[in-house]
Amino acid sequence: MNEDTFNIQIRKFLKKVGITSQREIERAVRDAVEGGKLKGNEKLKATVVLKVPQAGINVEIDDTIALE
């Protein structure tokens, strides 16, 4: 295994996950606020599931996103 290649590939994957996740959360929250489903002052529970079956990874990452 080439450690440099592996590290670069993980960073590329995480960057893609981060950018896509932020974009989707922002869009969904804005739509929910505009549509009256959210007031804009909530704390939202968020969960991400990371799966890499070939490496035996199945991890849930939980956190809260405060809107104010």
C-alpha cells in the first residue's frame, strides 16, 4: 500500500463528503424555513453513516446543528 496515495484518496473523499453534505444541509434547512417547517432557531440532530464494507467499517456519527 502506498501511504501517500492512500492519504490523498482519503482527503479527496472527505472533501467531497464535506462539500456535498454542507450544500444539502443548507438547501434543505433554507427550504424548511421558507416553507414554515422550521422556525430558524432550532437545534437539529444530524447523523452520518460511514460505510466501507471491504474494510469492515460501519460507523454512525451523531451531532447537533444549531441554527442560532
